Amino acid sequence: MSDEIVVRDANGAQLHDGDSVTLIKDLKVKGTSETLKRGTLVKGIRLTDNPGEIECNTKQVKGLVLKTEFLKKA
């Protein structure tokens, strides 16, 4: 049980698969001209092997990887 990865948002709240998160900063998406605005709600996140990153889909971009330092639990 000690090798379980704990993923936390910018405020220290623990994140789980399927949670919803809100962006706390405008983020430019590499490889596109899209900018995700602060306050954007992202539903149904998926945890990765890296505790500093999550995978998600937004209306604009599919298969996006976001750093947890820019997220807060919704």
C-alpha cells in the first residue's frame, strides 16, 4: 500500500480518477493555437504514473496532459 501514488492539486487536496478540476491559470496548449482560460472546468480526469500530471479531455483539446500545479479540485 505504501507504493500507491498520491496526486494532489495546487491546494493540496487529493485527486482521484474521475474527479473534476478547475484551472487556476490561463494555459497555452502546445502544438495548437488554443488557450485554456482560468476557471475552465475539466471533468473526468485520469491519473498517470507521474504524480505531477493528469490526463483529461476538454471541449477544445482531446488527450491533454495537465500539470497538477495549475489545477484545483472542483
